[in-house]
Amino acid sequence: MRIFYFYQYFTTPEGSWSTRVHDFTREWVARGHNVTVVTAVYAKSDLRPIRFIDTQTFNGVTVKIINVRIDNKQSTLQRVFSFLVYMWIASLYALFGRYQLAIASSGPLSLMIPGIIARLIRRKKFVFEVRDLWPQGAIELGLLKKGFMANTLLFMARFAYRVADLVVTLSPGMTQYIQQRYKTHNITTVTNGIDLALIPDDLRKPVTPYAIYFGNLGEVNHSMFLVDVGAALKFLGRTDIEIWIFGDGPLKETLDQAIQQQDLHHMNRHGLVPKTQLMGKVKDALATLIPLMSLPVLNTSSPNKLFESVACGTPVVQTTKGWLEELIETHGVGKTTNNAQKAAEFLIQLADNADLRASFRDRCVRLAKTEFGTKKLALDMIQAIEQLS
């Protein structure tokens, strides 16, 4: 099958972003499919195009790179411009490209346009992959006020769900939300995961205990919770437990100021590192901190760092309710709490109890190997797609 995959944030393991599309499409090519990814240049990606529209190949996957930069640090106007440029050129690929099936991976919601063109104009199969519940997320976050624009985007989302031959979500919470709100039944869940080959074999913990956070530093990510946990460790007299922060984002300077003002010398902030290097640091950590704002829409999220952490044998401390809380509780791979002191106490327990660390490590690795390896997840998704033809 010839597949076009429209996704703006394509990254390989040499970058500092989710490699889901890279990992999945590599497996699909090995299965005999012809896959072309149409992408842009994300700031955390490792792509380095030399032309405005460049063609590169990764593990047999053809990647068409539209050389327009997308960065969380850009102004709203710059980001909208980047999205529109990508959408228009991607739509030309949808209109004139040679393919049998198109996958549009959203957000942003504008990604549905090439998919709808493929379905209604080209009469090709259309798979709508939903990574975020937009525009619901933007409305709850206060980024989009209720009114004409919000209603227009809600109509567009409803239309995309209806015309898609298959909807793929990244979490059971997203699936449930879409089924209930839009009465969509042609839907399946394929969570994020981790290429198990990236995980180092040595799972020994270092002498200096630390918790780790990696990813975007922003309001949605509830990044100041990291400072609260650091302050709680200081209050409890355990500054021997460090917090390592790897990432970038709009709250970077605010985070640094808070760390300095509260004299939290056991907190260390670093920049972005490639995933190939990051996994070694994750597997040596006591736990991975995964805070998110307390909003209903974020309870449906599927943060890739959770799956990467459990694959490394590292438990997680996360703040959302819903399916992630249930997953963690059912399989015993971490702790859910919005209370910084309870999070700090959990880190202390892990630091002081080698047997406890070992039990969490074993449960985490077992869960990752049985449920969240990208080979398995890629097969789940392509089998659902193959049933459409």
C-alpha cells in the first residue's frame, strides 16, 4: 500500500522529540508498504533540509521536508504562518501525490485539511490520528475563547471525525471522549510507546540519587511543580536527592529564577539532548516527574515520556486523573499525586529502599515489553489500516 503520512513534527532518535512516526513507518516499510511522510522542521527535530522542499530517506521511509520552522518560542502570528504554509503545501501533495491512503496526524487541527482533500477529492482512504483533543484543549487552556472561531473549529473537528475512514487516538480517554461527543465508532486506540532497542541493558542506579524531568517547560506542563518538589525535598532535609531537568520552553527563565531565589542547589537544569543520549539518564533516575495542569482535557493525554520511563525500568510520578492514574495503579509503575510533598516523600522512599526500587523496575520493564514496544504498537495500527483496503 502507498501511504502518505501528514505530520509536522517528524523526528528521528537523534532529535529531542517523540519518534512515534519514525518508529511506526519504519516497521510498515519492513512489512512491505511504501510510506512517504510530509513534515516541517520542528525546533526539537534533527532534520536539516537544504532546500525549501527537501527529500530525505530514513530506514526506507521517504520524508518530504517543507523547510518552514515550527518553534514553541515563536509568537502566535509566526506559528499560525508556519501552520498555514505547511497546510497549503501538504494539501498540494494530497491533491497530486501518488498514494492509496492518507494519514493526517493532528494537532494542529489544520492537519485535517490534507486528509479531507484525500478523502473527498481524491477518493482515497483517510485515517485521522488524534494526538490532542483540539480545539477542546485550547478552549480549556484559555487559548481560544468561546465564540465564532471556537464553534468553527469544533465544526471542523466533527466533520473530520465523520469523513475519516478510521480515527486513531493516543489514549483510551481520547477514544471515550470522541465516542461520546461525536458518536464516532470507526475508532481505535494506539498509545505512544518506546523503541525498546534504545534502552540500555544495564539498569543499575547511580550513587547520586536523582529524579528526572524531560520535555517542554511551560504552563500546560505545570513546570513549576518541579520547583515545588525541589522545595519539599529541601524542607524534608533531603537535598542529597537531586532533580535533573532536560528541556526548553517559555518557562525556562521563570524556572531558573525560582530555583535561584529558593536556593535549591540540588536542582539542575540542562538543555535539550538527543533521545539516544537521554535514555541512559532516564534509566539511572529514581523516577521521572510528569506534571500536567489539572484540566479534564489533559486527563486524556498520552505523554511519551511515561512510556519511555517505564521501558527504562524507571517509575513515574504524574499528576493527571483518568486513564494514566488507572494504568499506574493497576500495574504498580509509579505514583499519582498533585501534592509536591507526597511526591518528594515517594522519591525518598525510592532512594532509601533498594528492594522497592527493584520491584518498581521489574514491573515497569515487564509492562513496557508486553504493551508499549513500538514494534507491537506499529503492528496494531497498520493492521487496523490494512482492514480498510
